Amino acid sequence: MGRPREYDDALRLQLIEAAARLLADEGPHALTTRRVAAEVGTSTTAIYTLLGSKEGLLRAMYREGFQRLSDHLAAAPQGPDPIEDLQRLGLEYHAMGMESPNLYRLMFDRVIHEIALNDEDAAFGLATLQVLVDAVQRCIDEGRLKGDALNLALELWSMNHGVTSLAIAGMLGSPEEAVARLRHLSTATTEGMSVAAFAT
């Protein structure tokens, strides 16, 4: 016999969102299967059926966050200018964080130490960094940036993550102001990494 029809992917996402919201609003102590199920108006059976356990729920939250990030990065259009493409990836990263702030915090802040990630989970998360590394490598290959692709990607990620984290906390003004700051910093950072900057 298959699982009940009501235990579908839509419910799985509702459980993940509710768990992330509880974690952000009330902290790790609020994150029980009973409380998460009650937030969605279902039973703990739904969590055990769809996600296996509380640990499964935590892993699903982590994976869902990185899936959303991956989807955003994949949506960034590619054009003839590799620097512009690189900056668009940064904007998509920021957009994901602003759209899913609770999952974003879980992905990077690891506020719950109970999350037992396996090698597949870790590789899934790191794949999003590889997208950035590949974009930086294209800039290097086309003579626009100078340096090691991984090191430059980590510096760009650090800048973008800082802006996004501050914007989520409401410390950079309006969402539009935060994006404007990100655009400015992205331009300044890539200009500092450029071959022209090294030549002067």
C-alpha cells in the first residue's frame, strides 16, 4: 500500500518551511516533530512518512535551501561578458537569501548542531560554490580577472554573503538599497581583481 495521498511534496515543503520559521523565531528548542506538525495542521506521522525522523527533517531543510540556491544560480542568464555573468550570479545568490531567509540561515549558520550531513549532502551544498568557481575561471580564461579561481570565488562569496546576511537582518535599508550596495561592491571587487588592476 502506498503512502496516503495527502502526504505529498507540497506538505513536505510546508513542513520544511514551518520548521525553518520556528527555528528562526524561537530557536532550536522549539524544533520538535510535534510542534512542526502542529504548525502545519498535520500529525507527526506526516514527518515520519515524508522525512523519516527529526534528523531527516533537519537534513531536508538543509537540502531544500541549497536546492533553491542552485535553482537561482541556474536561472542567471549568460551573456557575452563573463564579468556581468559573474555579477548576475551574485544577485541571484542574494535573491535566494532574501526570499528564503530562514533556510539561508540554516544553510550557513548551522544553528542546529544535530544536523548529521553525509558526504552526499556536503557535495550537494558545495556544488553551488563550484558554479561560482567555474564562472570566475571563465573570467580568468578570457583575460578579465587575475588569480586563482577558487580563492577569488571565496572572496566574492564572502562579500556577497556579508551583504546578504546584513540585508536579511534589516541593517542595509530597504531591499532595493541592499541590492544597490551589492551591485556597487560587486563592481568594486571585480575591478580590484581585474588584470588591469594588477597592471597598474
